[in-house]
Amino acid sequence: MAKNGFILFVSMFLLLACTDPERKAEHIDFKELPAIREIKPQKPVRIKLKRNASGSYSWELNGNDADKVLQLNKKLAESLEAGE
């Protein structure tokens, strides 16, 4: 029992010795930039690939950015032509 009390006393002493009551919590300021706040993540282009009974492929593309949809359409067309 005395051994447990001694260990408790030493641990409390070390805990109190390691803390600094004069130390104030450091305040960190985060600056919000309007340009960063307005950036929204872009949704990816969704592809629905379909295969016909004759073995040919077709697809539907959905997305918010028309340029990305057109680029992906071109890549798909080129890759399917190269694969045939």
C-alpha cells in the first residue's frame, strides 16, 4: 500500500512540475482569404458506358464543366477507335 502511495505521490509531483501556470495559451489567427472561400470542388464527369447487341459501344457523359465533358468524349472516341 505504501508503495502505491509513493508512486501516486511521485506521479503527481512530476505532473505538477511539468506544467507551467504562467504560460498562457498561444492564440493562432487564421486569415480567411475570399479567393479560397469561393473555390468549390468540381464534380467529376460521370460516364455510363453501354454495349449494344452488335458489340458496339455508346456512352452518356454527365458533368458540370462542358470543356471536360467534351475532352473526355474525344478521348473515349479515340480509344474505342484504336481498340477496334
